Amino acid sequence: MPRAWTLAARPQGAPKPTDFALIDVPAHDLAPGEIRVRNLWLSVDPYMRGRMNDVKSYVPPFQLGEPMSGGAVGEVVESRDPGLREGDLVQHMSGWRDEAVLPAAEAHKLPDLPVEPQAFLGQFGMPGMTAYFGLLDVAAAKEGDVVFVSAAAGAVGSTVVQIAKARGMTVIGSAGGADKAAYVRELGADAVIDYKSVGSVVRALAAEAPGGIDVYFDNVGGDHLDAAFAAARSHARFAICGMIDIYNDVKPTELRYLARVIGARITVRGFIVSDYLPRAGEFYRDMAGWLAQGRLKRDETVREGLEATPQAFMDLFTGGNTGKMLVKL
Amino acid sequence: MPRAWTLAARPQGAPKPTDFALIDVPAHDLAPGEIRVRNLWLSVDPYMRGRMNDVKSYVPPFQLGEPMSGGAVGEVVESRDPGLREGDLVQHMSGWRDEAVLPAAEAHKLPDLPVEPQAFLGQFGMPGMTAYFGLLDVAAAKEGDVVFVSAAAGAVGSTVVQIAKARGMTVIGSAGGADKAAYVRELGADAVIDYKSVGSVVRALAAEAPGGIDVYFDNVGGDHLDAAFAAARSHARFAICGMIDIYNDVKPTELRYLARVIGARITVRGFIVSDYLPRAGEFYRDMAGWLAQGRLKRDETVREGLEATPQAFMDLFTGGNTGKMLVKL
């Protein structure tokens, strides 16, 4: 019988195993327009933490006892829609389960690009699109800019580093630990800050970017954001993509350099990648070009089996992944 | 002999009387192109606190023992420049003194508008221009928007309230104390928060703007900024003009609702009014129109005599003024 992960309890602070429960989902016949998908790959992403709270947000909260949702790639095994047929590989949002029944309109055939299917959950999917539009549109980064990106070994950050280099920018990445720092350097970053080994991100960034930064791509908030305020050049632009630091945290963010937003005329913009879906064509076109030029590397951290999903998710918040965190079914 | 205020010591935290010293400035003959101005009105403004620290900022720090500068309006008493003559009223930046010698190029004849000369240090000067461009350009506020403005009884805030009403917006102002709150209501604000009497600005703003805010004009930072993050509607714009709260403060700003910048796609922009000087014509044109329609009120807090200048400045940080704080010589 198909199985799905549900939220058993709303996490207080960091999620723990007992906040999740695996349930059986009785199979049912397809209605017209529906498809049945055998999931091959599941995505776990930091933003899901927000959906575990019962507060108003840009995506509705998960309901207790209901199957959770999230990105997934799978194979159509049954279809009652003329647009999709058995054997098609699709991406959709009915993740956290091994088999999904959903309207065909909510599934998308994988674009025709020479990459493995799971890449469409990472560099060629939402995280990649987040990197692309956050850097080039929200922060309006351009050739010659000095770009600082936090969580630069992660799914989004690692793509930011590579797109920035492909477009002729100077990149300073931050990552936690020597292995990740080495990986970020391998991706082409001009400088890397291992935030676990430097005492102060503010001082480390000032040392790596003595002339300041033009762009900050924020995946973590907290002290990294403060360091970016401290280092910002005049008319710097910050794209705020995530604040992994505070998803699990009830403490306020403390900023000592916030007032520089005035003197340096900084623009700080939050964004949601789904607002850019109508422009996905631009993303695929540029990514295909960079892929053909051999400019794109990607890394995955793969966990095996549906049972491993909650732990894979929890490990996102303790630095357990390099590149995209995936669950392979 | 002309006298001028100098910085005797760099203030630690809040400035105190002994941080300032009044010195004699020997008069000297004018060089070609120079003018001598008898100052009539001096401006004291919160931004001057930043210049008292020895740190890199958008304006250079005051030098110890040198006359401080700041906005002033005065009468030309001697001129060696063909563009200005005795009796002309000018505005310039050689304030904090009773008589100034400066290049004529650094003085501007007062525009031909039916207001008193000191208005060009307030509503018709930098503070007014800050309100105008901050609201309409930086925050791109438009008819129908719900606007929250802090320090709404101050020189900048009171003008923001009136411009917003003239342009058909809903305005929520915050001010400290019953008198100032009454004044802000008199200016036309739809709702007023007396931040000294409400326990929490976050809750007070949520109550006054149950549907949220589109624009926040920030003059104070701190809990007001946090309240704006909490109340922001989707695609809200924040113009960050000042953070009076932290000029004297070494504590970091604590923000509990900062992460809403992502979900609500908020844009936060800092700005410096001097960047807008080339567009001053737009400001004078619209202000003249509103003035003719009887839409503009202004209030001044006037202190008498050069000796009163440091105390007038210090009182800015303890809420000692309603409207523009001025020193009359």
C-alpha cells in the first residue's frame, strides 16, 4: 500500500523524529484528468520548516495527520489525461510519499536537457531557479560585481557561485567546515569563508572583501546578513532568499550594522521563486548554454528510502548536506 | 568676534554638554568668490550624531576643535561674488556659528515661495525633500496605499503624513506622547500610535492596520521597523531614512519579524536625500501647489541664541521637539 509522511506534531524549535509519522494511504482509482506517479526522487528543502508552523505564510501550513507535500520526480504509471502517458518522467509537488495521485495539470514533464532526472529537483529545478533569478533579477548582479553568498555549498548557493562566475563576477562564498569550503573553491569561488573556523563573519568578510561587496545573496540571515551590511558598498543590493538560521529559532535576529542600509543606500529585497515560474524559459535557456560549455558542476547528498526522509530534512539544519539533499526511492 | 561650536570630544553614546565647546573664530577678509553671511537660523538634525563619530560614513566626520557644519539660513552682509549681494537671504551648510565666510557657490538663494525663511531648513528644505522623495520615489507610494510612518511629529515625518494624505493614501503615524499624537492627527493621519503608551508597537500596528501596510517610512528603526516587518503586505516597500534609535546606541537592533521580508517579498531601501538634489525642482513645484491649496501645516520648536545649539541638538534624541528643531540667532 502507498505510504506517506505526515506531520504528527508541530515542531517546537528544531524538528525531531517524533514530529513525523509514516502512514498508509489507501490507493484509489483515477478520476479523469488524474495521473498516478511512482516517485523516484524526493526533495527536502529548508522552506518546508516554515510550513510546519501554524502561521500565515506564503505557502499554507502542513495539516497535522495529512501527507506533507514537496518537490518530487517520478514516473507516470497510470494516466487518465491525454497529455501524459505511462513512462513519462514528471516533476510535481506531491512528495514525502512513494506513490502519488494528482491532477495531470499539477505535473510537468521534465525538460529535454542532458542531465539526470534528479537534477530537476536541484540545479535545474527550484533551487537553481532561485539562484538564477535571485542573483540576476532580484539583486541585479552584473559583470564586475563583488558577490557574497552564504551557504555556498548548498543547492542554491552552489549554483549562485557558478552563475556569478559564468557572468564575470568576483565571488566570496561562505560554508561550514573545511570540506564544504574546498568544494566551494572548486566551484570557482574567488574566496571562501569557513564560518565554523573564523571567529567573526564580519571580520572575515571585511578581510576577504576589503573594497566591499556589491551584492549579497542571503541563504542564512543572522551574522552573515550583518556582515553583509557592514561590508556593503554604496548602492549594494541584497537578495534575501532564505534565513535557515531562524526557521528553527525563536530568538530575534541581532544586527549591529543595519544602519548602514541608509549611508550605503542598500536595497534589500525578499523574493519567492515561484513568482518567477512564468520566466522559467530564460533560466532553462541560459542553464543549457552553461551546461554545454561545461561550466556547471553539481553535488548531491543522497539518502536511500522513504523511511530516511525526515532525517534527511532534519540534517539540512545541521549542515548535513553538500549540494542538493535528496531522497532516492 | 564671530563664534562657532566645535566638537570638544567624541560622544560616547548620548552626547553631553562637555562634548561641545564654543570658540572665537577670527574674522578675515573675503577672497574673490566668497561671501560673508550673518546666520539667522541654524538647523540641528539627527544625522549630525553620525558625524560626531570617527567612522567612515556618507558624510565625513566632524574634526575635533574645528567648527561643525550644518544647515543654516542667513543674510549676505558682504559679497565678492557677482551672483549674490548684500541683503540676499541664502541657505548653506556653514551652521553651528553666528557668522560664516564661504564660497558663494556653496550658498543658495532662497526659492521664491511665500513662506518664512526658516521653512527652508524644514518642510521646504532637506527634511521636506527627504519626506517627498523617500515616500514617492524610494518607497514608490501611490494612491490607495496604507502608509506607516514613525516619528510622525518630527520635521520629516510630519511632512510625510501631509504628502501622503495629499496623494490619497491612508496614513498611520507613530509619535511619543499625547501632545504629539494629537498633533499628528491634526496633520490628517487616519490613525496614530502613541508609542510611549502602547505596550508593543507590533501589536498596536497590527490593531490599527488589520489588513497590513504597503509602505513604511522609517525614521527610527528598532521596534517600529520590526512592527512594519510584522504588518507588511505582499510587495511592501520600506524607505529607510533614519534610525534615531541607534545613533546613540551600541546595542544591536533586535528583529523578530525580519524573515517576513521573504514571504511578503518586501523591498527595504536606504537613501540619502542629497542624492535627490538634482531633482529639487519637482519637490518645489509640488510643494508650492500643496501650499497654495492650504494643505501644508508645519510646526517648529525654536530655541534662542547660539549658546542654545548643543542642547537643542541633544533634545532631538529625547523627543524634545515637535516639528522642526531650530535655533534662532
